Amino acid sequence: MLWLGLAALVAFFAVPPMVALVESTVLRPGPRHVGFWALARVVAGTCHVPWGRRGSPVVRFPLPQGEGRARAVRLPGESGWVVEVRAYQTHPFGFAARISTPSRPPTRWRAPGLDVVELFPSETEHLQAASLESTDESLLRWLLRHAETRKRLDALHAEAGAEQVEVMFAGQVIALRGHAPDGWKAGEAMEHIGPALVEMLRALSADLGELALALRNVGDAALAGAVCPGCGAGTGVDPWACPGCGRLMHRGCREMLDGCAEARCRQAADALPTVDPGVTRAPAARS
Ligand SMILES: [Zn+2]
Ligand SMILES: [Zn+2]
């Protein structure tokens, strides 16, 4: 009995300092997060530690057409860190697409109707090493007709210094992924790959803000009704009801985004503990 009492006493005094020790070494911004803070400074954003849903600090920064977030992720089947920056656009642009440099086979999980797009001979001045897919070829071509954007997309792979660069458009989210070389630490990847991705994201956010405005002006019906926020098409095929905000999305679109497409939904891949959990209606519907 005495032993039990002693053990309880020891636990009483020893456990809180141990918890504090674990918190200070694991949950606080330490040297290994310096790269995240550096990126936050460069992009005039804030760094949130802890944590997104997957255990990376999240850098938040303003965009003229929405909210930007950056974090480091590990993708299934890949050994290195991936820097991912996202724009949650204020207004949906109504299609899904993916541009990978160097070119890659299509993803297993995809928005319905996401098909390979070949560049016209007149367009091959840029993006020759890239593979393109889109649910709406004409909207992707609209974007690529901006010579400046095409040129920047082409230069992004080299500028970011990443092994692989992926640009994903998903209804109202733009996600850029830079795959760091093996052996790089997460913070190092953020600091070196992050700035080029954020700069590209800003340009794409402005372009797609312009497209969203044009679509609203022509009264695109697809933007009004019950459409998937990940691709802008009707949700009849293989729907998934988000447990966070109740919105319907295609299962494939959810997998592409690794979560919900709503910035303020706790099911978003880079949701922060501080985001409003009580989102009940999509921002798109409020305009
Ligand atoms: Zn969809
Ligand atoms: Zn949601």
C-alpha cells in the first residue's frame, strides 16, 4: 500500500514536468521550424504552430482573391517532403485541372472528367516538359493564353528548385506542390521552395479571380446550383458529404484535395485549430 502511495506521489510530481518537456520540445516552434518562420516573413504572412491536421506548421498569408496557406506534407509512396501552398479563392472558377512538370501519369483519384489535354502546336513554346489534364479544356486554355502566366509556369520548376512541381486547380482551390529532393528537412524545403510557389500562386489567384468574375458576368449556371466545390460540376456521380460543413463533393475531388475545398471547414487538409468549426453553408453561395 505504501509503495502504491509512493508511486502515486512520484507520478503526481513527475508527470506534469514531463508533459511540459514534451510540449516544449515537440509542440513549440523550434530550430527545425525556422524555415517556416522565414517563409512567413518573406510572404508577409503569419506562422501557426501547432499545426494543421497533418502535423506541420501552417503559414497563412493574404491574397487579393482569397486566402493563402503553406505547409509541408508527406505524400503516400514518396520519401521526401512536399511543400504545398494553397489559395482558397473567394469566388469559384468552376473547373479542375492539373499541370505536372516533369510530366506524370494521371492521378488515381481524380475529379470526374479530368482528361489529358494536349497543347496545340502553336502553344508548345512553353510547357513542353509538362503534362496537362483538365475537366474543362477551354477554361484551361483561357488561362494558358496569358503569355506571362504560361512563361512563369514553365520557369517554376527550375525557379523553385524542386524535383517535381504540380499545379492543381480544384473548383475554388489552387494548390501548388513542390517535391523536395530526398534528405531535405521540412523547414529547409519551405524556405527554399516556398517563395517561388507563393509568387506563382499569387499570379494564378489573380488570373482565376478574373476568370471567376467573367463567369459570373455571363451568368454561368454551373456556379449557382448544387455543384462540387472541387471541380464545379454537378455532384450526381459518387458524392461525398463533408462531415465538417455538410457540402457535397465528388469523392475523387476530395481525394485530390486531401479534404474539403472550403477554407473555413475543419475537414480542409490545412485547417487550423482556430478556424471556425461551425461552417454550414458554402461561401460561394453568399457571393
Ligand atoms: Zn468534383
Ligand atoms: Zn467541409
